[in-house]
Amino acid sequence: MAVQHRRPLTRTLTTATALVAVAALAGCSSSGDAGDSSVDSEYGFTTAEQVADSTITVWVDAAREPIANAFVEANPDVPVSIETYDGNAGGSGSFQTKIALFDQSGEGWPDVVFSSQTNDASWAAKETNGTQAFAAPLNKGYMSDDFLSGFTDGALDPMTVDDTVYGLRNDLAPVVLWYNETLLDEFGYDIPETWEDYEELGEMLAADHPDYILGSIGDSFVGTYVYYWGAQAPIFQLDGEEFSSDFDDEHSVAMTDMLDRMSANGTLVQDSIFSSTFVENYADKIVAIPGPAWYAGAIFQNPDNVNAPTGTIGAADPLYWEGEDQVTGNVGGGVWYASSHSENLDAVAQFLEFATASDEAVTLASGLPAYDSAASSWLDTQAESGYFVGDFKSAMQTAASSVWSGWGFPSFSAETAYAAIVVPALAEGKTIADIVPEWHQQILNEAQVQGYTTK
């Protein structure tokens, strides 16, 4: 294939129809026909015929576009086509749907894909109707052990299937307790340490300062990953091919009851934290809020969101149930995938290392990088900036090593059922307890559709 472009070609992927058209025109794309490929025992998968200097197509969401552009700037000799899509946000399933189209046509696959979800390896690592799995094995000779060992312990676990790594974690997203030190001092409150402290603070806040809040339950990722995962609620578990969801467990019941009480007293609101109404009504009224590491850049330092003044916001250790394990939830932490169909695997590896471990990856990160050296640099930069109060680095490190291991990673997202059932029910004035049976059934239905046995 002749090289046509060495600067980024940025497109937006919108509909399945458009993608089929792209695939039909991709005359130089790798074929799914094993007859056109050769087994590379060093890499552990069947590779397409390699075409030196061929363009690699990189799919990113809008937030990752800067790192893709930075790669192009730093590597002008590597031809890259950058295409933007929704990043599989909210468990949309767009990543899997789009790849399925290329599997059917036998060509057109992107070379690199970023997904905001951590569960895609459950399908991307599997052969589909005779077509080789999309995700390339990374630890069978393709990427060096020295590089892979640089990731924070446990960071690659969700992308590891039968001891084979199929994706690289972009960032860690453990949940910490964000707090506004200025407001806590003004009101005379202490930083809560447990879920019980958090609810008690809500009761005091509702009585004494009713316009101020402790969070929102209007986003599907918050309800599921921040609160239920952080509460050790076993509503989303996987054992092999058996999926289970237990809303009767004491942890599940306790969290449901707490959220309903705090919603009733007004300290938990229903607005999405990314909505204009949330920013307008609550940006300066957040006393504390549990949330992932990436709130640092996406919420508090974002001119279009809370944009808190320097020296007001801090991160504290995650909340936990009194007398129980000090664990926390996790919200995403995007993943980079290399296509097993790529005709320029050298360039793909070069891109992946840059996107996860380079100085630019540190500079452009809005949250805690998954690569250990990058994480350390990012934490030092944040701590030394003077923006955050308290021991920011310690809280982040504590959270990163405390994610509860009881949550499952099936091929579908916990967010979709919450968005379909819980969010509209709350808008109608119902409590979460009111619709737990319907929510539970929706989760089980989604699991069954994906082929899991349920209990």
C-alpha cells in the first residue's frame, strides 16, 4: 500500500452504515482469511502480512484525541489516521457492534481502539464465527515483558483471559472521597471516613445547610460503580460463564437504603454531574462527593464543570462500612486494544507504549495513569501543584490498591440497566428500593442475552 498521509486524518465514526461503507472501501485492509496470513509463533497469534510504513487507524474518544495527536507530532514518520467515536461510553456496545461489521466483511478493522469500558476483553479475546479474535495477545512475544511489568499491580487483570493479556489499561479509576475543605471548615464538619459517617454528615447538612450536597445519583456509572461497587454489594458478579446478582445481600440492602434516605433529604441529587444544571446549581455547593480519580481533571479542574478554586478541594481515603474491609469501587479506567488484523504491528506497539507510558501521557492525563512510572509522575505533579489540599498522593495510592475484587467483568455493562430502570424511576419520584426487583430482572435479562447462565 502506498503511503498517502503522514499527518493525522481525523474523522468521526457515527453510524453502522457509514462504517460498512468504510469497510467496503478499505481495499488495503487485512483479511480474515488465514490463507493470506501466517502464524507468528513469537507473537502467539496469526498475523496479517505486514506492510512496512502502512497507515495505522486509531479509534479514540474525544478525551483521548489529544494523546493521539501528540503521538503524531512526536512521530512524524509514522502514518496515522485518527477516527473519533463515542469510546463505548456508558456501555453503549458501539465498539463490539462496529467490530462485528468488519468481522462479517473480513476487512476494514482499525489497528488501535480505545474503549472507556474495562470489560471488552470478554468478547474481543474470542473468535467469532471463524474470524480471529479482534484483540491481539500482548504478552506472548508481541510486547516486551519489561514494558508490561511496568503497569501497576492488578491494572491489567480485567483484560487478562486465561493468562493472556489482551489490552492495556490507560488509567486507573479507583473511587476516593473528594471534599471541599473550605466548606467543611466553614460548617464545622469533619471529613467522613465510613459510609455511616457520610450518611450522618448528610443528615446534618440537610438540617443546617439544605442547599448543599454530597453527590449525585443521576449518572449510571455513579450509582453502580461508585456506590454499589464501593459498598461491596454483589449485584454484578461473574464466575466463569455463570452470572449472579444479589440485591438481598446485606451490603446491597444497606446501600440501597442509604441512597434512598440521602436522596429524600436532598443531599444526593438526580442531575448528571456533567449536565449544565448540575454545574449551575451545585458547582459551589459540593461539600463532599465520592468519585473516581479522574474527577481531578474532568470535574474539579475543568473550566466547563466545577472548576474549583485552588486550595479548596482535597482527596481522602475511600469510604467503607464501619468494621469491614476498607475497599472501594472503580469507574472505568479506559483500555487500549491492538488489532490482531493489523498490517503494521510495529507502529501499533509504538503507539500503545506512547499512549500509556510517555511523558506526554502524563501531561495529558486527566486521571491516574495505569503505568506505574507515569502514575508516580502524575501524582507528584498534582501534589506539587498546590491545587489540591491534604495528602492527595496518599489517598490516590490507597484507593488504587483497595478496589474490591468481588465485582465482575462480563461482556456487558452494569450501567445500561441502571440507566434504563433506575434513572427514569427516580425522575418519577420512586425510590431505588421501589424498583429493585425490576432493576434486578433487567440485569439478569442482559446477562442471559449475552449467553451467561444466571442465578
